[in-house]
Amino acid sequence: MPTVVDVGVEKDHIESLTKANGITAISELIWNSLDADSNNIFIEFSENELGLDSIKVVDDGLGIHYEKAKLVFARLGGSEKKHRSASPSGRQYHGKEGKGRYKALALGNLVKFTSTYKEGDVTRFFSIVIDRNNLSNSHFSDLEELESDAPTGFSVLILNVNNENATQAFNLKNRRELAQKFASYWLNYPTFSIFINGNRLKFESLIKEKDEVDFLTEKGDLTYRFKIRVFEWSFDIRRRMYLCNTKGIPFREINLGIRTSIPISIFVESAYIDALHRDNQIDIQEFDDVLQAALNEAKKFGRAYVRRRMHYFSLEFIKDLKKKNIYPYNGQADSVVEESKRQVFDIVALQINEFCLNLKRKMIVAKD
């Protein structure tokens, strides 16, 4: 007989957990799949004359056991992620409170979760339905058995779609933002793939260049290690800095803090950030001296990266001018004045090159 599970908290508190933009909501569903050791995540959406009709996220992970699901859906914070840091295969968890399931309601008012999992030699499955109109209750189906060789996994079907949020999630430009969010994690766990209506997110082709450095900072008798990664993208993006654990899982994103036309992101990774996340202190990073030292170093490293890349772009531009015989100087400079003239020209050439690159990126974005 189907079961109704009461969450046991005030409706307005649950309602607050459903608030998210489209990118955040679909990201939470992807993270849930990755935390369940999925290697393939398929996101499908269908449309009708009024807009998006349904959204489905299907993975090939381990699924969730029936009794564990009851615990998770019966109370907030009931997830085992709060007590374990890694999945059965060793992947670092992204979530810790078991609240991500409610973000699906940012994409639609009716959500059906279906889990298929192994229990010994038996394969079982069941479904859970949550409705925005009745947030306090989760409706569990009866537990059923499948053939023993049936594949495990988890699926999320979203109906009564919120078209504004859903359209934002699947806009091509924002789809690239999804890739941006998962890129550092993909570098650590390159075995997973994400497909959106059959099209795989190609992380390897989206990252144009990258660089990294280790940074150590001390407080008292303790030394803290940070890894700072700069990713340069092959498309225009929002320039952001991500605070991550040692496996590249971002727990918070902030402004980049660097003025540049080069599309870069900075990922700051550390066990220290993981500890701040567990203690719910990551949102007040401006009051933490250790983290502030790392963020200042990240900006310094990012600016140095931008200077190197702009110098490279300038050299390439000037080399092209010389190849086309339109560079206004020949041979070596024969005086300080001549050298100064060339330097001024090269600086202007650099600015022109930067402007042209930026204009080209804007044209590509407009075309997409």
C-alpha cells in the first residue's frame, strides 16, 4: 500500500528550500546523480506550443534504498552525506544535508523520483512524488521487484514546468555555465558524462587553457594548503571564483575580482574550504583570515595569468602584422626614441587585439 511520509517541519521552511534559479536547480540534480556514483547522466526536456512540457533526469548510479529514502524524505538533514564524506566508489560528496531534492520544484510544481537499487541479489524499485501544493508530505509507492539483472539508477520526472526557470537552465549559453560549474570536478573524476537531449557536455573542448599553483598560508602553528586553478574558456562566461574542496567540488561562487576581457574562472581548492562548508561558515569568507589570504593570492595569480595571455595575444598579433608586411617598423630599433615608439605601438596593438577578441566573442554569443 502506498505510504505518505510527513516531513515534520513548517511548510514555509520547505518552501524556502525550493527557491533557486534554473541553473542551480538542474545543477543540484546533477550533483545528486554524481554523489550516487553515476557515470552517465541523461537530461531530457520536451516542448509543446506553450513552452517546456516536461523535464527528466536519468542516471545509472546506485539508486537509493527504500528505507534510506524514507529517512531522507521524513526529515531535513537526514542524508547519510552528513556523516560520510565520500560515495561507495570514493567520490567526494557535494551535498551534506539532503535538501537538494527540493530544488527540483524550482523547475516544476510536480516531481516524481524513481529509484532502482540492489539489495543482495534482488533488484528493487519504488517511486516518490512531491507536490508544491502539499510540501509537507511525500508519497511513496509500494516497493516492487525487478529481474535481478535490471540496471540500477535514479530518475527525476518534473511536470507542470516553470518555464522561466526551465528555459534559463537549458539556454545554450547557460548550458555552458553548467559545464563551467562541473569542470574542476571533471578533472578529478573524468569518467562521468552529462547529456542534454542527446548532446554531451564536452568539457575537454570547452577549456582552452589552464594553469595552477599551490599556495601555503599559516595561522598560529598550523599551515594550510590551497590549490589555485585558472581555467580559460573557449566561450564567453560570467567571470567567477569558486571555493571548492580538494576534489574540485564548488561550495560557493563569488565575483572574480579581476577586470579582464579574457573568459577565465578561478577555482580555489582546499580541505580548509571543505571544513568551512561542513561548519556552515563558508558564506562569511570575508571574516576568515586564512581564506582571505588564499583569495588574495588567487587574484594575484589570476592577474599574472591574464598578463601572460595578453602578452601572448599581442605577440601573435604583431607577428601577423609583420607577416603581412604592414608592421610600420623594420629591423632592430637604432635608438631609445625608436624603441619607445615601437613599445607605444605594441601597446596600442595589444589594446586593438583585445578589443577585436572581445567583439568576436560578443558576436559568437549573439549568434548562439
